[in-house]
Amino acid sequence: TVQNNCLFVAMGYLEAAVFQCTYQLKTLTTAVLTVTMLGRSIAAHQWGALVLLMAGTVLVQEPPAKGGGGADSSAGMMVGIGATVAACVCSSVASVYLEKILIESKPSIWVRNAQLC
């Protein structure tokens, strides 16, 4: 799938810790898509928590103070971050769209079980 390919590309260009922290943006993208696609509202303190999560993710991306990286390492990091963000968006769209489908339909319990398999 597109998400898995993006994850493999990201792992090729990012360190494991940076990848894991960046992949936490999936929470932010899911929240934004939940508000836009499902029409739900999120309280101010929840938005604040999401902004703190995003700020922590941005701080992890900050390169070390010492030199050592060049144009190649920063370009590779951008490719890795871009691939991770694409994987976050793919995952978020899939989960929010599934929730939308499950909320809008009212099938029997047997059909619902088949959907969730």
C-alpha cells in the first residue's frame, strides 16, 4: 500500500527515534480530519495538547548544534519527513473514513460483524 511504501522510505532516511516522534503527527492529522470530515468539535484544551505534540515533534527535527551534516543529510531528512507525513495522512484518512462509513450506515449486527472483520 501507499502507506507502507512511505514508511519504508521514511525508515531509510530517518533515524529510528526521529521517525517514531515524527509518526506521532498521525494523532494531529486524525484530529484535523475528524473535525473536517465528521463535523465533530474539539475542546480548546485538546487543541492545546495537539499543539504541544506538534511542537515536540518539531523540536526533535532540530539538527544537532555541531556540524557534521551537509546538504545530503538535510535533503534526506526532508525526504524522510515528507514520507512520514504522507504515511500519517494515509493512515488518518483511512481511519476517519472508516468511522464515517460505520456511523452513517445502520446495518444488521451480522453485516456489521462482516464489516469489522
